[in-house]
Amino acid sequence: MRFFLWSMFLLPACTVILPVARAADESAEQLALQARSAASIGEHSRAVELATRAIEQDPQLAAMYYVRGREHFRLGKIAESAADFDKYAQLQPQEKPKLWERGITLYYAGRFQEGADQFALYQKYLSNDVENAAWRFLCMAQADGVDKAKAELLPIAGDGRVPMMTLYRFYRGQATEQQVLDEVEADEIGETQRAGRRFYAALYLGLYHEATGHADKAAPYLAQAASKELRDAAQGAINGYMADVARIHWTRKQAANKGLRD
């Protein structure tokens, strides 16, 4: 996804990330700063702990529900993530249209209609994000069926990221899978940028095939998108949160397949 609400909560570049203190008199604001610090360096469990302590001191500290919702998702705690995003939207209703992360969490929580509604709301905030249309399609495919999801695909124009517009046409039935893959490999570009293209193509081709009942076609793409090798190669060319989405999706899929075998 393109709009990054998290940037509103990032630390200033000059901020030094200090060891977390355990002083009993730490304020909610100090704990919130430490939670953001932990989240920014990938210490997801620590960020959740610190955000929780900040919320315990000040239950109206809205930003901490957002931070904790993201970190809960990254830990694979979907119900907890959904509860946090819901609370953040309740406390900051003016920010709700921007909460694409909430929409993704709602998809994994099985709250498909609410997820579709969240992505429709985001469309009013940012109308040229193919990923938003794709996630609404995925929610609607579960809630209302693939045919209706295709018929009501959100209108998108002007997403300049390759191969996003070709992926959009693929979702509309107006481009082939091979055309998406060919565009990924086109042009003289650096390997990091190429890896970024491969990531987005793999993720959204895999999700589409899964939603339309072609698990055999989906699995190789979803595994590719979740691979550490591709994520490392594409670092800087992809949204890190979406890399976590790919990882969580593949982890859940493997767990579900294992459950079926057992």
C-alpha cells in the first residue's frame, strides 16, 4: 500500500534509540516514545509491551493503539490487531479513511464485509492505489463471490509503480498473467528495483489465484513473495509492512495445510 500512516508516528531522524528503562515513574509519553523506537527496529514483542504499558497509563493515547495494532499483526496476532485498529478508529475517526492496515487485518480476521468497507473508504482518500483495489476485491470475493468482486472492482488510474496497472488489468480480466510477468522483467533497471517488481507481482498474482480457487497456481507465487531472499533483495523497493503481510499470509497458509494433513 502507498500511504504510510506510520510515518506520522516515526521518530525524528536525530532521535537516539535508548535502552528501555523500567522506572516506575515513566510517563505514558515516555513509554510511547520507547514503543515507537522498538517498532522502528523490528522489536515487535517489545513494542507491544511498551505500547500496552503506555495505554495502561493513558487509555486515550490513540497513537499507541495504531502502533500496537501494526505490531500485533506482525506477530501474527490477528484478533488483537483488529481490536487495536478498531479502538484507534474509534478514538480518531478522522483517521479511519487512511487505515488500510486495518482493512488487511480485517481480511485475516474473517471480517470480510468490514474489510471491503474499509478499502472503499480508503479509496476516497487515495484513488490511485492498485493494492487498495486488490484487497477490496479479495474481501469481496470472500463475502460476495468472485463475480461480484470483479464487477465492482474499484476504479484505479495512475499508479505509476510497475507492474501495478498491468496487475489491475489482470484483476479486471483485461491482461494475462504472462503480461504481468513480462513487464516485471522489462527495462534496464537495478536489481533492487527488479526484486521489488517481482515481489508485488508474486504477492498479488498469488492472492488472486487463491481467491479464485486455484491454490495450485497460488502457492508458488505466495512462497516467492514470502521468501527472505526476495525480501532482502527488494529492501528499499517495497513497503516493509507488505513484506510482513506476505510472510504472515504464507505462514498461516502453511499452518492451515498442516492442519488438514494432521
